[in-house]
Amino acid sequence: DSILMGFDHLALSLYTGRQAVAASMSNRPDVSMAYVRGTKPDFFVTGRTIVKGTGPSLDEKYLLPVIEQYPEIFSLVYSENASSIDVYSVHLPVAEP
């Protein structure tokens, strides 16, 4: 079974029947990437998660900078313009024994 990572992890789990974990809320992409490496998700789900009114979404503040800084790790596999949902496959390097 695939592991999904995103801000609305409870809904992701309910909708898909798969394990889902919350994304990191670090302002530092390197810290968020360390969290991704530790949790080893198969997919990274971004949307437009807004808390309290207007302004940048949580995804814009915390997830997109990780994707932009580590493009070799993430590849877009699904995009839904109407709902602003993108799904990225996560390609973590395999650790050598």
C-alpha cells in the first residue's frame, strides 16, 4: 500500500483507504526534506489548504518550496486544475547497505 503525504492527511486516508501522514510545516525546505526521507511517502499531495481567511496556502508556504528545491525527488503524476490538487510521485534514493 502506498503512503500519502499532505496537509489534509485525515481526508486523504478516508478518501483513498491508504495510510496518509501530515506534511512538515517547516520554513526550511531542507528540514522538510529530512522529514520526507524519514517518513518515506510514495506520493506528495498538494492543494490549496488555507487556514484563517486569505493569504498563501499552507501548500504554497511549506510544500511547494520543497518540490522546487528538490525537483529530482518529485515528479508530477496527476494534476486537477479545478481543485488545484497536484500529486507528485516521490523518488527517494535507495540507501546502500
